[in-house]
Amino acid sequence: MAIIKAGAVAPDVTLEDNQGGTFSLKELRGKKVLLSWHPLAWTSVCTDQMRALDANWERFSKLNTVPVGLSADPVPSKTAWAAVLSIHKVKLLSDFWPHGKAASAYGLFNQELGVSERANILLDEEGTVIWAKQYPMGELPDIEEVFDAIQATR
């Protein structure tokens, strides 16, 4: 399975988040959305990836972009992890059940490991993929590369 390509309409997924609510892409029309996929909560690279999103919340906001973190971890795990990491702005979404359904829709579910691949997918204001990059599982995505991709689409 290959990662979704630029130009594709992003599958609209509705997922539970770590803040006790639900998240739906269609509710964010008019804003860019960064879907930042990570394999597993509670691991070092995933921790750094999500902290980078939260630390740069204001930069994303100034660029009319909403970043979210996604993995196949269950909601209670995502909620506890966000609290431990002091992540308060970025929503961490659970693709736990049906297990990996959203990751599969984006071409990112690793069936063998039961987790998503690590990737960043940027959507435009209408929900179309405008940039997508998959990373090796052990590699931290460069946050500046993400901002370069956002700036390139302005």
C-alpha cells in the first residue's frame, strides 16, 4: 500500500481525540490541516514529533493550519500521554477502532506491526492533499520541512 498522493481528495475520517471530543476533517474546511502520523505513543521519536507540533502551535495558527497527531493507540493512552507530555493545544487522535481504518485510508497502515507508518500529510482548505511525505519509523520529521511545505502552497 502506498501513501496517498498530492491531488487526491483526503478521506474524511471522524476519530476520537485526547481531549474528550471527536475530530472530523469536514469541520475544518477553510483551514489547512496537517495530519502528522506517528507509529506509537510513549516512544521517544513520537514524543518529539508531537511536542514539535504543540510547541509550534502559534506558527501553524498564523498560517491558517491546524496540526493533529494520529496513531492507532487507544484514547485512554493518548489522553494520558498528552498529559504527561503537557500537550494541550494539539489534538491527538485515536485510530484504534476499527483498528487502523484511517491509516489504511491514507495508505499508511502497517499490517505486520499493527501501527501506522510515520508521515506528514498536508491538506488544503478544501480537503485535498497538497503534500505528503512518509518517513522511516525511527526518523523524526523536520518541522521546518513541514513549514516550508505550508509556505509553498500559499
